[in-house]
Amino acid sequence: MTNPTPDSPLSRDPDAARSCPALTGPDRPPLAPLRRRAQLKRHLPLSVTLLLTGLLQLAGALAAQALPPGGLNRLPQPLGRRVGVWLTNSPSPLYYDPQRIEIAVQQLSESGFNTLYPNVWSRGSTFHRSRHAPIEPALAAVKPDLDPICRLTRAAQRRGMQVIPWFEYGLMEPADAEVVRLHPEWVLRRADGSSLYALHGASLQSSPLKDLRVWLNPAHPGVRARFLGLITEIVQRCGVDGIQLDDHFAWPVELGYDDYTRTLYRSQTGLEPPASFTDRAWMRWRRQQLTGLLRELRGGLQQAAGAKRTVISLSPGPFRFAYNQWLQDWELWALGELIDDLVIQNYAYSVKGFAKDLNQPALLKARGWGMPVEIGILAGFGGRTPDMAMIAEKVRLAAARGHGVIYFFWEGLWGQFAGPEGGTYRQQVFQLLHSQTFSPGNNGKGFNLPARSLPGLLQPPPPLP
């Protein structure tokens, strides 16, 4: 199978550049002229189109630098570049103990972190009482009213930090989820009628349904209403600074042959869905449905947050894979002003591989889009915990290119996956690394790694009894 090569973003989906309610008026960000590009491109030869594309991207970047207060500056932004971390409930006891939450936020603040990305939607459940999905079983059994996301948000904002909850599962659900049983018509399917995915070591032949996954249809109005409800309720309840979607906010390219999608496609195009799921027109149409949901989310967040602009952060995989396999067109979404913050996952273990991935073409272009671009760095997980010398070099490489950094994940910093260096040493090194690397005027020029004998001043949280 040969994957199609994406062409220029707004010719891929001109409708994605339309104005939406949250982006009109005097507060509209400075990339709005790019929306008119699709109209011009229809009447210009290719050479002129390419020149126009480059000039408009440059104009957008310059406008962002010169923007007066009241434009993009109204987006919630931390002081300096983002230094953040993803926090999860698994494998971690963090979400189940209010004292542990307070200690974690205090330690992160002292270590130079300014943004937290707590997981709020995972494995078909939330971490609060929701109208749209069940509460996570372990939390329900221990302290159903703990409300860890709101608690963490209050603790972080008191210290001047920002909180951007991470909707990890996006449109993906466990195959045995209640919503799947109640609404089988919401599930996307392959041409042979199958829907199951085996991810993260699961097996289609031997794994139980709870360990297999399905995707809900982003074009279905029921799915859209539920998805928007899950997100807007956490924004309204906790007063968070933004929300984050990742590579699970997707339409897997094999899917789209369920009855609802077939009927919708036929009604809009007069055609049957092509037998090949890599047919370019068929891919474009499905991508437009996903983009439409993102546009609807932008408008819904504007209504939910009122005068406060809510950041929409996206953490996708590499562009070509995201476009071809997940129908995520994050270049188009950025130029269409549907996202405000981009976190590119770069989990290459070696420094050489990490440096190579920093030079992927879409990431090089993203630096001129007038929005924050951060790099996701592996801090430690399972048996993969880079030492602090390797982490420091990766941070230096990212900072030298103007990026902030977001670590995966909390327990890999100085918790249970801290590795042989130990939590005390790693916490102190992170504190020094951030203060030196992201201090004014440094811009990733260098960092002096302290000796392992550095005396312990900051202690990791005590183990659970």
C-alpha cells in the first residue's frame, strides 16, 4: 500500500479555514489572512501558489511577534516557555490522595515547571462525577468526591502554574464500554464490518473486550454532543487554562464503512465510499468531519469559558504518520487557528534520534506559525528511564530551537520510575536544568550537570501506606 503525500494544507481542506464564532471580532489571532489563501489558490498557477503560501506564513509569524495586548496575548500563557509534565492515574497513586497531590504540585513548582497536563479522560472513564461517562472505578471505590483534577488545578494556580487537562482517549473507547453497548451505531467500522483494535500488547485473538479498543464516529451528532460535553464540563467546573487532545483524537484510516458514515457520505457526495480506504477524496472527506468536530469544540469552549480564552493544545505524532494513519491534519488545524499550542511527541531514546526528529519538515514549518511549540520528552516509564545527562542534552537541543518541553510522565521524573540515579538527585537536577536552560538570555546554550554526590535537599513523596 502506498500512502498519499499531503499537499498544501488549505488546498487539502479549504473549509477548514472558515471563520468560527470563537475567532471573529477584534480578538481574532493574526493568522486570519491565511484563510483567504484557499480562494486565491483556485485561480493561480502552482509556482505562484507556493510563493504566496510562503509569504503568507511569514506575514503571519511577523504579525504574531508584533501583536499588541488584546490579541494572542489574551490566551493564557505561562511566564516564559512552557515547561510541563503529563500526570496520570496509572501507574501512579497520585490521584487518590489529596496530600500527595499538594506535595507533587509544590515539588513541580519548586523545580521550574509552569504547566501541568493531568489526564482527565482515560479507558472510558473520568476522574469526577460526570453526566457523560462513568467515574474511574478505582477512584469511585476510594474517594469518589476527591475530584483530583479540580484539586490539582487549585493547587497549581495558587502557585502561578497553568493546568491543561489531557483527554488521553479522545474518541477511543474500551470495546466493552457502556457507551459502546448502548450505542453500537456510534462505532466506526472497517469494510468487513469489524471494529476492534488491539493496542499496547493486546491480542485480537486472546484479549478480553476490556483490553481491546474501538473508535467512536466524529461525524455522528450523538458522539459530538457527548465529546463536547465531556470537555466543557471540566472547563466550567475547574476553571482550567485549557484542554489537550492527542493522537487518539483521530479517525483511523481503515474505518468509515459503518452504516451511518456510508449514508452521510452518500447524501453529501452522491457516491458510495471507495473500497480503498486510502483513496484521497475519501480520506479528505473523513478528515473534514474530524476538523468539523474540532471547529465545534472551539466554539463550545468559547461559550463555556466566557470572556476567558481557553487554550486548545494538541499533542500528535509525526505529521506524515498522523495524516496518513489517523487523518489528523495538524498543520491545517494550526493554520486554521483551531489549535493554540502544539506539543510534538519525540520519544526517540537516543540523542541522535531525538535530534533527527527535531528536524522533521512539519515541525520546522511550525516554528513560523506564531504559536507555542513544545517537545514531548520521555522522562521515564517502565524499563525506559534515560539518565539525567541524556535528558539534559535533549532539553538543550529543544530549547536551542526555541521550544519548551513537556515530560512523560510524572512518575518518571523522580518517582517510581526514577531509575538508578534516585529521586532526590533527579529532582535537584531538573530544578537546576530548568533554571539555567530557560533563564533569560540562555536559550539552551548549556547546562552544567551536578555531581551525583549533590546533597539531598528536596525529598520525593513518601510511599503510600
